[in-house]
Amino acid sequence: MGNLRNVRRSIEELGHQARVTSDPADLSSATRIILPGVGAFGEAVNRIDVLGFRNPLLEAAGRGVPILGICLGMQLLFERSEECPGARGLGLFSGDVVRFSGNVKVPHIGWNDVVPVRGSSLFPEGISGVFYFVHSFYVAESSATLARTTYGVGFSSVVGRDSVFGVQFHPEKSQADGMRLLGNFLRATKTG
């Protein structure tokens, strides 16, 4: 589902080991899980199901294993997306993923501000900054929102609950702030 090499390289630059896997059994021993994603919601959901990752991902979340969804990976944590009606997301967060509309250029590509709205282990030192985005769909703000961004409309750029997090931007392409956020995730245990 894309971006695996960049995410892996970023994790290794932070001094951690990263394993890219196509074996769902590997999730049973994972201490952290990153679900990156580039592409279409429906195809990504299909790959999760065909490869047998849905139940292992849900079980890992239930055990409290920290999970980070990146870009499309964040959207997959939700129930549905307008991009592919009928495709069932992981449902770890309630809500729908909707397409940008109005007078904004779609896709949203480039640097944009990420502003925390409540405390989190992803933002222990009040991290905010400019992060790199590439997306046409977004998640509205909700009780799961940890940080927000504005692009025609305010949306959830970071979500979290318990040990499950999602970021709509690409931390692996967001220079120092992105590396700091990934480092915080590698130490994170919960949203509070």
C-alpha cells in the first residue's frame, strides 16, 4: 500500500528495527505497528482482507499494541470512505472519510500547519508544526481528534484513542517535526 521504504528508513534512522511483512502472523509479536498507505481506500481494504490482516490488526489494537496509520493508513482506521462506498474500513474509530469539496484544489498537496487540540503521547512537548500532506479525502473533527489542520475546512490531521493513532500527513516526508513525531510514537503507549 505504498511508502514502505521511506517509513522503514525513517524508523531505522531513529535507531529502531523495522520489519515490512506480508505475514499476518508477524503481528502477534509486534511491539508497534505502522500502517502506511498510498492509493485508494477500496483497494487497500481489499488487500488487508485478502492477505488476512484484518483480524490480526483488530486483535493487536485490543491488546494495546501501539498502532499508527499514516495517510491512507489513518483513513483505513475508520468505518467507511466516500471514495469506495461499500468497502468496510477497520472501524477502530467511528466515522466516515469524505472528499474535499468547494473552492480548494484537490488533492491537497504540500505543507500545512498541524495544531494540537488536546494532549497526547504523540505531542508530549506540545509539538506543532508544518507537515507534508497528499490527500483528497479527510476525516471531520471528532472526540478522537488530537490535532487539526485547515484546508478549506478544519479536519482531523491526527487522531488517537487508547494505543491507536492516525496521522493524515506523511511524517516520513516532514523533516525534523515528522521524525520527532515518529520518535514519540515509538515511545507511545496511549493517547493521554
